[in-house]
Amino acid sequence: MIWLTLGFALVALLYSSVGFGGGSTYTALLVISGVPVMLVPIVSLCCNILVSSLGVAKCWKAGLYPNSRVLPILAMSVPAAFLGGLTPIPERTLVLLLGGALLAAGIQLAWTSFMRTSPETLSTSRLPKLAAPLIGAGIGYVSGLVGIGGGIFLAPILHLVRWAPPRTIAALSSAYIAANSVAALVGKSLSLQTGRMTIDLWEFWPLLIAVAFGSWLGHKLLLGMFPERWVKAITALLVLIVAFRLLTSHV
């Protein structure tokens, strides 16, 4: 639990600094640590909600939400995340799906971290307006299925299509993760009947403290105390390491 707590704090610091909740890597670390797979989505989503909610509050105070166009993306992603949470998934399928998703997201993050684009270009979106709800729904369902917030999938796409400047995308991702995580947690709770697991869940309370502290530092970085390009590169490396670990251990 000590090493897991330190790992969660580090993940929260790195992910929150680029607008993510960290749910994908929380899930991966829990699976690798041998936590019962039925508990993994609940623990991961609880940590995710805490980190992303703190991020939303700080981004709101920083004025990053006006003109971010977050509502079209959330319109269908939240109910889709709820449906994904309701869908049962075998342990092996969960691990393989998560590993593949992390691998793709890590490659995208690494690629975007080396892209050099002017602010003017970044502010010009190439994504049709009608595509946003569809992308939100697809990512939301997959996120709810594996028990994460979905920011690790959404942000690289938004960077790719130049949806908004980088810090606006980070703020949008925090809101997206918070909303999807709540919806997915409700779905998972209904499908897994977590009342019988309440006692087991209490032993993970140090993880909540760890991610709260880590995310506090991370959101300080988000507001300009650390170059975003470096954070994205470090996060990509972490995601790729975990992805390879998951895939090589279950293929």
C-alpha cells in the first residue's frame, strides 16, 4: 500500500498538470498490484473524480472555460459513460482493452508533445461541430467500460484537430473527466452491487489523500509553473511503460 500510495501521488501530479484525472494509470497500477478486479474501477473512479474536480475548480478560477465548447462534447458522453459502467466486462478483457488504449494514447501524447504549432493555428478547429457529440459518446462509453474518465483519449484528439489552445484543452479535459467519472461510477456501482464491498474499499483511503496532494501540485503546474510540453512527454513515457507492462503480462 505504501508503494501504491506513492505511485498514485506521482500519477496525480503528472496527469493533473496536463488536465487529466489519471484514471487510466490508476486502473493499471491497481491491476498490476493484484487488487481484486471488481474493486479496481470503483477505486480508480473515486480518485479520478477527486483529482479532476480540483482541476475544474482551479481552471474555472483561471477563466479557462469561456469559449471552450465543452457542452457539445459532454452532451452524449455522460450518458454513454453511464451505460459503459453498467456493462459487465471480464478481467482479461479489461486488462487487454486498457493496455491497448494506453498504448494508443501514449503514442499520441508523445507525438503531440513534439509538435510545434503556433497559437493562431491551435485556435483554429478542423473538427465539424456535429462530430463532437459522437466523439464524446464513443470515448465516454469506452471510458465507463474500463473505469476511467476518458481524458487520456479525448485530449490527443482535440490537439490533433486543433480544437482550442493547449491550456483550454487541459481545462476541457478536466471537466470531461469529472463528468464522465461520476456517470461511470454510478453505472459501476449499480452493476457490481458494491454494498458488499464497502469494507474492502475503506482500506484504500490513503490513495485519496495521495491523489489530492499530487493533484494540488499538478494543478499548480497546469497554471504555468512547468512547461506543458515536458509534462506531456513525461506522461507519455509513463503511459507507454504501463501499457507495455499490461500487454506483455496478459498476451
